[in-house]
Amino acid sequence: MSMIFFACVVRVRDGLPLSASTDFHFNRDFLECRKRLKALSSILAQYPSRGTAKGRDLSIHFLSSGDIACMAICSSTYSTIMAFCFLEELQWEFAASYDTTSIGLASRPYAFLEFDNVIQKLKHHFNRVSRSQMKANWEKIEEELKFRPPVQLKLEDTELMNGMTNGGPAGVHVEVVPTYRMQPVTPLGILSLVLNIMCGALNLIRGVHLAEHSFQEDHEGIGNVIAFLLPFLACVFQCYLYLFYSSARKVKTFVLFFSVCLCNIYLYGLRNLWQIAFHIGVAALSSYQILTRQLMEKQPDCGV
């Protein structure tokens, strides 16, 4: 039966599995193929971006792009073009869901296990879809494979067999995944935290006070209440971003900074220019401290 049996996403540099479909196949050939897939995943950096390892009944297809590679075990009769259509779609979905920083920092297998729902849905879809339903994407992949054919391997390749026999992939250096911490907090960073807390408290007090008045007498002042409470939340999140690591820090920092700026400009009249300049200045200082406080790599303890 022509179908996709198993799919996974791995990190190219070390073959760390990031997510995989749940499989219920326990026959000997499939389990043997899984072992070869694991060995192959650790040496993907040695191969071009597309490849196929063919066996008698099962084949492994892989597609590498940037930090990640998508791999699939299919029946040998399953269309190679359809397999790469599936892998390209899977790669796009994973790249849209996770950024390169979180992928690079993953230190345990299946760190993105929740993505298996997406893999299962795509696998189910591609096991049912026909060539005519995939016409546009089929033709695109077909052209790409003609222009740049996937590297052809055999599941019985000596390199893969040696990798499995020796308890790991052949010729691959096994590296220890480093642990990461933020750089130490600086005096200027502490000052930005104190000022941020102060600005947040001022925004919260003014917002709550104005809310009481607005809900009782002036319903048109709700916009001002929101303009006070949003910077309060922004101050809280700026403190969090400075103290703790978060993915997409740069984007989040700019969004928070511009939120504070827009809200304070909206509040012109309730605040004078000096007050607005103070709040925006504190937000700018906090943003600068967030962006300049980088990750610090801590080498693992050896011989302890």
C-alpha cells in the first residue's frame, strides 16, 4: 500500500529529534528502517538538501532547510514527488511555528512534541490526496527535482550500517549541547527596572482612578483608561524580557516600546510634554537594556 508511515523533524547540526508523528507500526522492517533513519539524521549535514534512501519495501526521504530537516518513511511505491511535496509543506509549517533561536536552544529530544498534531494531519492529508488535487505544487516540485535531483542512497549503505553497529552515526562528532544563561544584570539595568516599575505603578494608579470616574460619569473616557493600562502592562513585560530569556525578544521589545510611545502621545492633555518625555525615555532605556543583555553560554562541568 502506497503511503507515508512516519515523519519527523530533526535539527541538522546534530540530528536531535525535535518532533515526530506517533506511529503504530511494529513490524520488523519498519523498526529496522527507523534505526536507519536515526543514523541518517545525524549525518544529514554531509548531504545536499534533498535525498532519498531506497529500500526494497520502505524508503526514507529527507529535505533540509536552514537549521532543520524533515524526514519521512514511506512505502517504496509511494511517489517521490508526492513525498517531497509533503516534506516541503511540513518544513514550511514548522518554520512558521518556531523561530531559529528556540530551535538552536533545544537541548532535549522532542522539545516541540506538540507539533506532532500538525505532522499527523499533514500525513493523513497526503495519504488521501490525489495527484490531480496537488497539480500546482506537484508541477513545481517535479521541475525542481528535474533541475536538482535528490541524492540517491540505499538503506543498506555501509555508512549507515557502520553507524548503527558502532552505536552511533559513522564519522559524526557527538557534541554536548551547551546550557544558556543571561549575562549578569548591570547597574544601569537595575536602574531601568526601578524606573520601569515606577512608571508602571503611575500608569496603574492613574488608570484605575480614571476608570472609576469613567464608569460612573464619563463613558467617553474609556479610551484614556486603556491608554494608561496598556503602558502598565508594557512596563511589566519589559521587566520580564530584561530578566528572562524569551524567543523573538527583538520584535517583542519594539512592539512594547511603540505601544508606550503611542499611548503616551494619545494621553497628551492629561500629561504634559515633560511627563510624556519621561515615560518614553524610560521605555527607551529599558528597550536598550533588553537588547544589549545577551545570552551567556555556560560550558558544562567536566570530570565532576
